Amino acid sequence: MVGRRSWGLVGLLAVACSFGSSQAGAAGDEGSGTSTDPTAPTSSDDPTSTSQGSATGSGTSQGTTSLGPTSEASTANDKTTDPDTSSESTSGDTSETGEPGTLVDDGLIGRYFLDEAPEGTDPPSALDSSGNELHMPITYNADVVRYVTVGGNRGLEWTMRGAVGGPSISAGGPITDAYNGAQQATLEVVVDAQDVVNTGSRFMHIGVDENSDLSMVSGSLDRVELRTFGAVGVARWPHDLPGSGRVVLTIVVDTTQAEGSDRSRLYVDGIQVAPMGPVNISQNQTMSIEGGARFFLGNRGESNDRSFQGILYYAALYSVALSEADVQTNAARLGRSDDS
């Protein structure tokens, strides 16, 4: 018992000495302006002083997301010592201000933002921004075809399936020159399709009337189809059109590929989708554009009754087979905004 009391007294004396020492140290630190608090964050160790700017597996770039408050000093240090955590985007689909990035131009034939008006039927044409000036006069059909704005994105709406109307132009000139004898092509749209005709509503169509020299089609709400070489059902892929709402669809054609399934590929928002069956394209097969063929958006042919019900926000066609990286770059940009 005496030993325990002795040790207790020794402990009390130690605590008293420690308290006095810390008081003196605190006064010295306050005078010098330097904190000795071990819990204070530093620019090199604090995980909240970094930002992320990586791309997802789908090719959709994530913006610079701050994980916590940072000082100007720590932010500057992050940019100079660790480029992977820089707040500057390198994916090309967004800037620090959140503006849309740049779309791929390699092999571009025509590009249509379909943003000529926020609503109504005033614009006479869907304007081509590719530089080829393939502006497409629009046939309006009462209240069936009209410009609308949904979720901040402008587009051209068809209020019913199987209707007449939409943009079209002769497929002669740059389109025929690009695709006659070609083995590669890319068709790209941003669309929200709510209903289709079972004979095949067109999102994009090149051909004479119902004959499809090169078309992106849907004859059922659970699939997307490529029609080319004058054939129906060249390739089909599963996709829930009404369930997905506004979506980026990209069909890439490259007949030089050894594997049949690689000769035509569908990407949905930059993600490749497996085909529903064989891709019926022979290796090295070439395309042909008929004389008198026309290029349509959202419809087809002289009878012009293959519209879908929904909104076409954007369309583009290329003379090359875009790489997966290029498809994903475009999908990321278009997913953010499909207007110019």
C-alpha cells in the first residue's frame, strides 16, 4: 500500500511538470506563428487537398471533383508535383468551366446539331456544320414534325410513328463520293425513341425509297438495326429504346475486319453491345449508293412514312470507321450536350 501511494505521488509530480512545460511551449509557438498540432492537415498528406480527373471505363470523363476544402498553396503544389491529380481535364470532353469539349472530325461528311430553334417550325433547314454545306430542307407535317427543347437540349421531334416529314437532301456529291466502293462508315445519332413501326423506323437513311444503301433503323423497341448493301437485317443489337430515354447510338462499319462481329459494331453511350446474331457482311465487301438516292434524318424514301415517335437531337455520318476511343470521346461530349 505504501509503494502504491509513493508511485501515485511520483505520477502527480510528473503530470505537473509536463503541464508546466507544455504551457511554456505553447507561449513560444504562439509567438513564432507556427502550429505544432499533429492533427493539422498539410498539403502533402491531406487526402482532401487533391482532385480527380480520370476517365471511366465507358469513355465518359469525370470532371474535377474536389474531395474537400483546399488552400491556394496546396492546390498549386498538387498541380506541380502530381499531374495525375491536376484539376485540368485531359479527356477533351469538358473544360474547367464545364463546357462541352471537341467532337472528332476525322472523315466527317455531315454533322447536324438540330438546334436551329428552341421550338416550333420556323427553320427552313437542318444545318450541316461539317463544312460540306449539306444543309437539309425540312418538310414539316402539321404538328407532327417540330423543334423542341427538353432538358436543355434542342432537337427535332416526330409526335407519331409512321408519319411523313423531316429533313432530306440528295445523297449525291460528298455522300456518294465517300461511300461508293467504301468499306468503312460511321453513323452517329442522339435520339429518344418512344415508338417505331415494325417495318423499320429510320433514325438515319441513305437510299432510294425503302432500299437502304446505309441506314440506322429500328423495327422493334428492343433493338437497333443496320441496313446496308440493299439488305434488311445485316446486323441487329438488343437495346431498350424507350427505357434508355435520350441516348447516343453509334454504328461503326469496317468490312476489312477478320471477325464477322467486328465488321459492324453498335455502341450505346460509348459502350459496345454484342449483336443478337451473326453480322451478315462479307469480308472486304464494298458499299454502293444508288443513283437518285437521298439522305434522310428520322425518315426515309419518297413515301416518307417511316418516322419514329420521339426526338432526334443530333446526327453525324463519317467516311471512316471511328476507333473505340473516338466513339467514346464523342459519346462523352454528346452526353453532356448535343447542341453546338
